[in-house]
Amino acid sequence: MRSGIGKVICLLILCWGGALSSAYGLEKYGRPLPSMEGGEAREAEETLFGGYLLAAPFVSNPTFAARPDNTGLVGMRYMAHLEMDLYRQYLTFYTDQNFFSDRKNGWIELSEWDMTYALTGLIDRWGWRIQYERDAPLDRSGLKQVYADVLATGNLHAADDFSWWRHYFPNQNLNAYAGFGWLFHNSNYFARPDNTGRALFRYVAHVDVDLYKNKVVLYGDTNFFTDRELNNKLKATELDWIVGLAFRFKDDYEVSVYREQDRSLDKPGTLIQEYWAVQLRFAFDVPKRLFREFINEKP
Amino acid sequence: MYILYAAVTIVLLFSGCGSTPPETKSDNPTARRLLGKTRAELLQCAGTPLREVPYGPGVILRYYKEAPMLEESRSFLKGSTPGEHHGCWASLLIENEEVTGVEFRTVPQGAGNEDDDCEVIFTGCLQ
């Protein structure tokens, strides 16, 4: 009972601390300017669609499988990501197309294709997502892992949310989110790295520590899965974590080094999938203005 | 169960950290240093503005910078996380060929990293 009250008090204090924060988005100097809210003008400059391409050699990979049936070992990962706001920040569509090669099969030929399609959005500091993912082998027929899930997250942006942050950390930032997801459709999406069980819920947490002006970013990401075949469907059976360090330059380029490990939480001694990767990411975005100009120039 | 507690705690904490209405502030050294620059200096260091809006005897030059996609969108094996697309409008009032007023406005209101994107527009003006 005492422990429960303590937890409630802690939560109240934390939430109160959060409520003291303040966000600002307007700075004025010298003579006042008339109100220019952007509106239509922002519309023309904002991103119509954007995304990135990445390539990542798995420089050390003792166990991370190159197909959904856990055969092979990943050599290369390639990915294309595209996202588009359908209605401001409230409704965004994105897709990921991930390709892997098998280092046991020459590194070049692709062995797996994971495709994801999702709708997502933000309302204040709350995020939501509905996603479909299909992981399938490419170089042979075999097991496919497919699921659809919904996810809700709470987001924190320290530089925006805490008025004191910029005073102490003018060139740093901390962005984080945590959330809960439900795999409402699951066809062979497993609850452990050794391909046992079937995932039901996911708990996610992520943090980006911007060490210097968004040029050097330390990040961590965790995913827990639960097993719908267990009596306790809330108990986590798998933990996937990533820690990485990213260096960004010229706005659109990023080199990062990261480590991922996927492990069972309730079956010690079973398969742990892990690797180290070096990743090059190139981002792009197309403003609506450019697109309109392109259309208007066409004969 | 501890994991569930942790997740609930973090989400509740974040919900308490929701944004509050924007307020005006004026402690940005980049913006302050733009005051007094001539129009010619400004065009040379920041480039051509997107718009020039006549205002009384002067003119307002408007620049815009969208935040880099890498800052807004993250990727992991377990899924991507697009963030809020945002940018910054910089409006500079020119009177008698000199900057007399500066305004940095993040859009959409309260979106991430405040005026960083505006500062990038004028990096060349501070050297």
C-alpha cells in the first residue's frame, strides 16, 4: 500500500514538474513587426514529401539472421523511407522498404524484403500510429512474418518543454518517447528471437540525446514484445535494444554506428540476435513550392 | 509488471510535459546581431529572401528554413518514427536601408528546436 502511494506521489510530482515547462516559438528584436502568421506562405514552403535512403554494412554479425526463418546472416541492409503529411502533423503517411543481403551468400544478392506501410500523427505531445509490416524472403520461398499494429506514444522535447533547458544546455537537446502497442493482426510474427510464440503487445521507449547542435546525436531504442500464447499476456518475452551514435553533416547526410541486440527475456540460453553496423543515410525533401513550379513549367 | 509500471510512468510523465502556449522571448544573439546591418550586407550573407513585403516607408524581408529531415525522422529495424515537420520564418524590417526589426517565428507554433532553423539562415552574417 505504502509503495503504491509512493508511486502515485512520484507521478504527481513528475507531471507537475512537466507542467511547469514552457514552450516558445516567437522571438522579436528591435522595432516591432506586423503580425505575419505564415499561413498560406508556410503552406508553400513546407515539405510535400520527404524521406531518406540508407545503406548499412553489418560490420560484425555473429547471429543476426538474414531471412524471417532465421537462416543466413545479414551482410548489408538497404532502406528507402518516404513520408508525406496528409493533414498537417495530425495525419502522415509513411512507408519503409528494407532489404537485406546474406553474408553467407556473397553479400550482394538480397535475401529479405521487409515492407512497412503506416499512418501516423501527432496531437500536441501525443503520437499515434497504425502500421502494417510484411517480412518475406527474397531469394527463396519460405516463412513470412506479417503483422498490423496500433501504437500510442507520449513525447518529450526537452528544449521546447522546459524553459530552463536552453539556459543550461544551449547547444544540446533531448527528445524521447515511450508508448504501448497492440499487434491486432499477427501472422507468424514471433514473440522471441528464436521464432517461438506470437507477439501480442509491444512496449517501446526511445531517446535521442543531441550532444551538439543536432550534429552529434546519441540514441537508444528499446522494443519489448509479449506473447499471446502465454497466460500472462502482458509479460514481456523479448527485448530488442539499439544504441548508436550519429554524426550529421550538410543537413542531409548522416553516418552512424550502432549496435542492436534482440534477446528472449523468459527463455535464457536461447538465440540472441545481435550485430554492429555502420550506416550512411541521405535525406531529401521536396517543398510544395518546388513541386508546383515543376508542374507549372510543364508544357 | 515492473516494465508495465515503467512504461505507464514514462507516458504519464510525458503527458505532463505537454506544451504550453508560446511566449515571446528576446535573448537570441544571432537575431540581435542582425540589427543595424545594411540591406546590401544582408542580401550578401543570407541570400535573396523568399518575399519582400512593403511596410510603411520600409520593407520586410522574409526568409524560411525547413528543419532537416534527419532531425525530424528516425529509422530503426523495428520501424520508423516520422516527427513533426517544422521550420522557421525570419522576418527582417528594413528602414533607411538598415535592419531595424527582427522576428523569428517557428512553425507550426511550438514545434521543435525553436529558432535553430532561422539561425542557420544567417550563419554567414555572423562571420
